[in-house]
Amino acid sequence: MSYPVLNIANKIIASNDASQGEIISNLKLQKLLYYMQGFFIAVFDRKLFENEIEAWQYGPVVREMYEHFRTFGSGAITLTEDAEIASLTDEEHQLFKDVMDEYGQFSAIKLMNMTHEELPWKKVFNHTPQGEISYDLLKEYFKTQIVE
């Protein structure tokens, strides 16, 4: 089962510990959505959310979420009280937590630079800027990133 991408984005924003000094900006959110989707596909062989991830100049982007949160500019995204947050299974939540622990610590710029070195973004952007990073490409790459 996949989840509404907005509910996953809200979960990422809600799980951020701003006291650590790092905010969730739109740029950072986009990269975390990419990592969440990639690892979810690699581990569970299905999408976390159905929306396409595109290879933009500054890294992977879920266009609908970029547009949804664009009013925050480069500042911290805040949630409204009625924001719906995805309720994941225990297994899914553990993977979500693992990805947040590993990648949430990095700045938006560091995450952008990391994605620029990775096969999914490079392969698509260098061939078709703003093209879709496919399920198969995410699966192929992120299978190599899983530590057993």
C-alpha cells in the first residue's frame, strides 16, 4: 500500500528535531522524499507514494510537494494543526526512522550534493533534465545501498 505523498512529507516535517539546528526547507524535504522512496522500494519492493520523482537542477524533486510548499521559500516549513501525518506499519516506521536518522542530519545543500553523485539523478538529469527517475532505477541503485 502506498500513502498520499503529502502525508509522508508532513511526517518528515513533524519528525524533524529543530533543536538540532537543522530546519526542513523545501529543498531538504525533496531530498528526504527521494531517499524515503528509494529505500522503501529497495526494502519492500513497492512505492511509499505514487508521485513521480523528477531530476531537477538541484536534485530530485516531487513536483507536487515542491509546489505545495513553495510559499516557504528557503525557510523552515511549518505544519498546520490539522496536517495529516501518515500512519505507517511498524516495519515501515522503522525504515522511515532509519532513513531520517541517517539522512535527516545533513543540510539541504549536503543532501543535494549527495544526490548529484548518485546514479538515479545523474543518469536522468544528464539525459533528460526534469525527467522522471523511474521505479526501476531507484530500485537498482538503492538495493546497492542497503546494509544487511
